[in-house]
Amino acid sequence: MKKTLREIAEFIDGDISGDADIVITGVSGIKEACEGDITFVANPRYFALIEKTRASAIIASRELLTTHKKPIVRTDNPSLAFAKIVSLIAPAEAAHIKGVHPTAVIGKSVTLGKDVAIGAYAVIEDKVSLGDNVTIYSGCFIGHSTKIGAEALIYPNVSIRENVIIGSRVIIHCGTVVGSDGFGFVSLKGLHHKIPQLGTVEIGDDVEIGANVSIDRARFNKTVIGSGTKIDNLVHIAHNVVIGENSIIVAQAGISGSTIIGKGVTIAGQAGLVGHITIGDGAILAAQAGVTKSVPANTMVSGYPAREHESAKRVNACVQNLPKLYETIKELKKKIEELEKKISQK
Amino acid sequence: MKKTLREIAEFIDGDISGDADIVITGVSGIKEACEGDITFVANPRYFALIEKTRASAIIASRELLTTHKKPIVRTDNPSLAFAKIVSLIAPAEAAHIKGVHPTAVIGKSVTLGKDVAIGAYAVIEDKVSLGDNVTIYSGCFIGHSTKIGAEALIYPNVSIRENVIIGSRVIIHCGTVVGSDGFGFVSLKGLHHKIPQLGTVEIGDDVEIGANVSIDRARFNKTVIGSGTKIDNLVHIAHNVVIGENSIIVAQAGISGSTIIGKGVTIAGQAGLVGHITIGDGAILAAQAGVTKSVPANTMVSGYPAREHESAKRVNACVQNLPKLYETIKELKKKIEELEKKISQK
Amino acid sequence: MKKTLREIAEFIDGDISGDADIVITGVSGIKEACEGDITFVANPRYFALIEKTRASAIIASRELLTTHKKPIVRTDNPSLAFAKIVSLIAPAEAAHIKGVHPTAVIGKSVTLGKDVAIGAYAVIEDKVSLGDNVTIYSGCFIGHSTKIGAEALIYPNVSIRENVIIGSRVIIHCGTVVGSDGFGFVSLKGLHHKIPQLGTVEIGDDVEIGANVSIDRARFNKTVIGSGTKIDNLVHIAHNVVIGENSIIVAQAGISGSTIIGKGVTIAGQAGLVGHITIGDGAILAAQAGVTKSVPANTMVSGYPAREHESAKRVNACVQNLPKLYETIKELKKKIEELEKKISQK
């Protein structure tokens, strides 16, 4: 879609220096941009690239004080502004499937909102409810009585089991599984008897879930992913986990059963959490942290077993210094022996 | 399904105190229960909830000595008893698909047992054999000559490659892959040449496998999962691994090629094992353990590289104490210097 | 396929001792082999098995100096030779699907090479291009404008998003996802706004990718997997990662955004790399390593945070010795106290 630079600047509440009438036809990264594209530079470190890019206009932060040959749009948050422009100039929706494919299997008593799109060979079981503008790609399975909110986007080969509740504008990437049985057994004389997992999963609005993630249903009640939370690829979320709003769970992290995660928490890549603990609002769990105890709000922990990060760093510095320490102690030993000799001689 | 409390008590071999004639219509957790439900409390810590629950009857352990207004069924193992009751009152089978969907692609010389259910768009290749009451959900792929035992339950979008053998009553959750090629290459002058993976996978009876797991086929012969073993989500099992009976492999653990795991072993979440080692019966590998050597039977190991757990805990306590130790050593150094000064002055 | 031992020896450039005219009808491991099979033994440790195997002929390294009753083919690299013979005697291709299944959904302007095979219920979107002899199994999704090179083999239930480029002879195992959105957000007042991921993924020739892997598309430009690189199961590759040629990424490893991996690098199982670092050619990252900084070429690192491996081993030896060290320091303390007493008494 073509837009003038003036229209774009108004859309993102930015200030233009240079020709406001030029026409923008595409969006791109600063290195990959061609003529007609608009690009952006958020970090002052990269301001030098403005002179080199082939883009026709650049969005920059207000920290950019220099003047340039090409038109610049200055704004408070260039990254966010650029994300908005992408949806204006190159709407991704254009690429998504439209309509219900004739091969989609739709069960009984299914409720479809306006302009729902369902891909080839998707299977929608009985009593499913899909909100307006929901897109479900080919090969997806939606179990019976599951509800999916408006504008949700479910990529190919996702499996969502029965009775799950998914909010509006949720994005789920390929291969992800929602609502599989929690891992629960009663062990008796060495045999493991399955504990039925009778609960479900409830996912809030504006959640994004990466590829090949697994989110288990609860034993009773529900596993909860709070609104605005973003989950990366290959994450494991066990039964009865409750995650607050606007948290970030990075790739390959794993959260064990019944653990409670607060709001605005960051769980970095490959971190693992035991079950039945509580992570306070705003806490940060470092990459690969092995979290065995509850973590207070606004605290950063790292290492295995995870400890408060600054203290863990001090301990780690001591560890790295150990070979030297062993030398020091050898010397001290020698000195003491010498002292003992001297004293006994006196 | 409705049952009287008397019928339930008989079914689980429990003793009723209170009205045995009340009718139970549902099962639920103690906090979520409604009128008509039966619930349970296994841990004495939660006995106080008995007075608060809306459930009509409660299963409890024989440790519960107090009397209550509501009927109580006392039994040896309330968790296990409750799991049994779930299958009596709210049989999950009711929800599963029935019959062979007309869109299922069934190859030549396929053997179907009695009452097999196959979902829409499932693909069953030639010479596959499915036992009685097998359920295969939509989107699954079953490669040629694979055999699946009676009452197995395969959830949507599972891929099982050719020549695999799967036992009876096995449950496989969505997105899991069984029989992919082992990761084997001959490296020559920096190039990696694929080693054909000619073996297969054999899974015993009563195994449960979580979502998005990968189990590779053997180079020759077979990768083996012993009967009764339970595997959680996102676990990786490499070629030629052999796992004994009734072991537990928690989420995101990874087992490298040709490693042998005994019976009744517990591998906790995110633990990793190198190839070609042996884990003895009843061993416990702690979460995130990096296991680089064989582990004797009935031994617990933790940490990286993994060591006997009690010793690892002692070492870790020493590590946490290092900043203090550095202070101590500083002081000792000072004292020695003072001693040296004093001695030289005498 | 039947071959004489003479034909086989010529094919792998090996020297026969024994009857060159025997007919070989199968290939197998040395323990599993039956009459008619050829097998191999690469490691001198296993030379003793030559007398026990039921195989009709054995490929061995030139280090095998003894004479045997059964025919032996001596060659430089028995493993590689055997891999070649497998493709001669038991061509795996025979088992793969042939032709385009009538249920495959093929979009507009799709280019199909010669002898392309597409399985049941696969979905090929508009403008996709598939090279000669490409095999795409059932349940796969290939997004619009994606290009796949000749002889690529895509196993069931793989999802490849739009605009991806995949080289020739690439193998992708079941459940893998290529081209999912990178995990990128702008966080503003606690809310995370999606950054559109406008780039793509480019995979070179002869790459093999395991089961349930996730490879994200770039924000701009492309995520790159170099030719000849082999990736194991459940690996996570984030947006804008660039991996050089002939590297090895073992199961459950994770590489964060924009990190650059050189040629011939080995990343062992469950290793994790932060974003925006560079790993030099030939570097080795040990299993479970937590790599927080760039690694020079031909360097091995291990541990968390990862350090040069020899030094990490020394440090780790010191750590394991800590309980003893604490004892030593206690003794030193005592000796110093005694010395202090003695001196004050003199």
C-alpha cells in the first residue's frame, strides 16, 4: 500500500525533516532497504548507517540531532513506530488464508464468527466456538468445546485439545500443543498409575506462543497463561501452572507443575523451575537458571541452584579464582611451617 | 454415570462413615467440587478443606481420625482410589472419536482390530497392524509395517515412522515423533556423511509419551522403551537408547545415543546424559544434571558434571561459602605476616 | 538388491581376502546380521566379533591384520564404506512415497520438478517451487513462494512457512518448523508489542534437520543454515542466526537471536548461546554449556558461564576439592592460633 511520508508521520506521531510528499511503497531493515522503502534506526550506535542506506526515508529517535539529505521522521520510539508502519504499508494479513476450505472438517454445533478462515484439512470438533476473524491454518486440530477469541491466528499443524479457552488476538505458531494431559501418576510398588487430568488450559488475550511449545491441561481446574504474555519456541508448561500478565518466557524454558509466575516476569532461555513455587512480579530468571525455591518480586536469580544474581556473580568470581587461591594456601602453609620451625628453634 | 457412595466404596475397597446411599454424579478437585461431586484429600495438611468443600463426599486416607458432617470414604491410597473412580464416574473414553473417518487414508494389507477408531486425514501406510480398540486421532502418520497394540491412544498430529513396534495401552500425546532417523554421521575432511539408520523403535506396554517428544530409530537393531515407563513433554531419546521398565523421564530431558537406562529410574527435567553410559536400576538423576559417567543403581546424582547428590550438596555449600572463605584467608594472611614480624623482632 | 562381494569391494575401493564371488543380499550390524548380510567393524576393540557374527562378509579397517574364515573387505574408512553400501544394497528410496497423492492441495503457479512425490493431505501454497525428485510427506505445509531444491526429503507433519529457501538434498524430519516468526517485541510501560518479522530462512544444500526442531525467520533479511550443517532433534534457532557450513548442532541446543556460528563448529546437546555473539570456525561448545560471550576459532568451552574447557576443568577440580580445602584451612587456623600463643608466651 502506498502512503506519503506525511501520512506515515501523522500515523506514528512523528516530526518530518525533509520532503513530506515522497511516496513510500515498502518497509525494510536499514541494510536491506531499497528505493521506495522506509526504514528505521533506534540505536544511536547505528546513526552512521543513515548516510549509507538506500531507503527513501528513515525513522529515528529524537536523539538524532544531525541533518541529513534524506527525509527523517523523528519519534519517541522508532522500533514501535516502525512496527506500526509495517501493519500500515505491508499488512501481513494480506498473506493469510481466507474463507473456510472445503476440506476442513467442521463438527456439530460449531459456532463460527464473521470472516473466519480455516485451512485445508483442519479438523474442528463438535461445539467449538471461533470468534470473528479467527484464522486456523491447515492441519490444525481443535478439540471439542474449545473456544477461541476474535482475531486469533493459529498457524499450521497446531493441536489444541478439548475444552480449552483461548483469548482474542492470540497467535500460536506451528506445531504447538495446548491442552495435552499433565504428567501425573500415582506410584505404587514401582508401577505408575495415570492420574486423570480433568482440568483445562485458559489463555488470555494478546498472548503469543512460539513453535513446538507444549502446554499441559490441569489435573483439576486450569493451567493459566495471563493476557499479554509472550512464549518462545519449545517451552514446556506443566499442569496447573499459572502465569501472570505480560510475562516473557524465552525458548526451551520449562516450568514444572503448579508453579505460580507473577506479572511482568522474564524467564530466560533454558531456565528450569521446580513445581509448587512462586515467582514474584517483575522477577528475572537468568538463562539456564535452575530455580528450586520461590523468588521474591523484582529479584534476579541465576545459576544452579539459582541464587540472587549479584551474590551468584560474586560466588562465581570466587570460583574462577580458585586455582589461584589454592596457590595462596600452599604458600601460607609453607610460611606457617617456617614459622613453626623458627619458633621451635628459639 | 451415577453411582451410590456404597458402590464407589466397594469399587475402591474403602470404608464409609456417613450416608452410603447418596448418589455421586461427578468427580472434582476439593476446591472446585460442586454438589453431587466426590473429591479426595490425600495429604493430612489439607484435611481442613474437608469442612469447606462443596463436594457431597470425600475420599481420605486412613490417617483422618476426626468425624465430619459429610460422608467420608477412608482408603489406603486416596490418590489411586480417586483415579479409579474417575474412570468409573466420568469415563474419558466417552469423549474419544469412534469409527474410521471416511477421509482416513488406509494403505494396502493393513490389519485393523475390533473397534479401531481413526480420525479425519490420518494416514496409515501399507502393512500397518492396529490392535483392538486402538484410537488414532486426525493428522497422524503411521509408517508402513508399524504395529500398534490393543487400546493404544494416539493423539492428533503424531508421526510414527515405518517398522516401529508399539505395545498395548500406550498413550502418545500430540506432535510427538517416533522413529525419526538417529543423528549419525561419518565425518571426513570436514564433511559429514549420513550413516543410514536401519533399525527401529520398540515401545513396551502401558508406556505414556508426552507432547512434542522425539524418539529416534536405531542405527541397527532397536531403540527400546520398557513397559510402564512414562515420558513427559519435549524429551529427546537418541538412537539405540534402551530404557528399562517403569522409569520416569521428566520434561525436556535428553538421552544421547546407546545409553542404557535401568528399571525404575527417575530422570528429572532438563537433565542431559552423554552417550554410551549405563544408569543402574532405581537411580535418580536430578533436574538439569549433566550426566557424563555411568551411575550405579539406587544412586542419586546432581549438578554438572553430575556427582553423587549428598557430596554435590556438600561441595555446593562450600561454593556458596567461598566469599566468606576468601575473607578468612585474608585474615590468616595478615596474622601470618604479623607473626613473621614478631618473630623477626625477637 | 543382490551384489557380489567383488562388486561391493570395487564400489568402496576395498581389498578382498576370501571368496569374492559370494552374493550379498542385505546389510546389517555385526550383532544382528544374518546369512547373506554384509556387516562392518570400524573399531579394533570389536575385531573379536568377526568370528561370532552370522554375516557372510565383513568390512574392516586396514588395521585388521589377522586372517579369518569369512571373506573380509579391508578399506580406509569402514563406517563410510558401509554407509555407501547401504544405499547400493538396501536403497531407502525404495520405501519412500511416489507421485503426487490426489488429496494433496497444490496452489496456483506452483512449479513441480521431475518425479516430485507429495503425500496425502499435504498443502502446497501458491508460487511454491519444488525441484526434481523432491519428496514431501503427508501432513506437511509449504507456505507460499517457498523454494525447495532437488532431492530434498521432507518427512510427515513438517511446517515450512512462506518465502523460505531450502537447498538440494536437504532432509527435514517429522514435526519440524521452519520460518516461524522470530521472538521480537518492543516493551513499553510493561506491554510487549510485536515486531513484525519480515525476513526469511535460507537453508543450504545437504543440510539435515531432526524432529521437532524450530528455526525462526529473520526480522529483516534472513536466518541462515550453511550447506552441510547437521541439526539434531528439538534444537531452537532464533531469528537472524547465521550458521556456517558443515557445523553440528546436537539435540536440544538453543541459539539466541543474531548469533553468528562459524564453519565446522560443534554445539553439543542442551548447550545454550546468548544472542549477538560470534562462534569462530571449528569451535566446540560442550554439552549444557551456557555461552555468554563470543568464542574464538578452534576453542573448546564448557560450563556456565562457559569458559575455555581446560581451564574450566581445572577450576572444576578445585571446586570438587573444596570440602578438603575447608579442612586444610581449619588446620592452618589452629596452627596460627598455636603459634600466636607460643609467641606471646615467649
